[in-house]
Amino acid sequence: MNDSELTGTWAALEPTAAQRRRIEARVRGWLDARESSLAAEWLRLIRINPIEGLGIAALAGCLVLIVTPLGWVVSSIL
């Protein structure tokens, strides 16, 4: 669905100003509830599958330790 179809559908529904505010508040609430921090995503992964989640977290930590100095070397060469 593109913007023009959405606008047409919205106009066909003809919500009042109060209904429109209520709908927009619900949509914003839903979008805000879906946003989560990276830490929350990691914690959710560890809760669902602890062994794999901890393995991925350890791998990510090792990559940060390896890639950071490598980035310094490459940036100093360039």
C-alpha cells in the first residue's frame, strides 16, 4: 500500500477529529511499544535460547576486540 492508497482509504473512512486523534494515539503507542533497545534484544535472545544467545554475545564481543584495532590500522594507512 502506498501513500495515495492510504490517504484514499483514510478519506473514505471519514473519521472525526476525536476519532483521528484516538487512532493516531493508538498507532503511536503500538510503534513505541515495538521499539526496543539493543540490550533488550540481546536479553530476549538469551532468554529464548540461552546457550546460543551467550555464544553469539561472546562472538560479538570478540569481534569488537578484533575489528577495532584492525580499523585503527586501516584508517592510519589510508
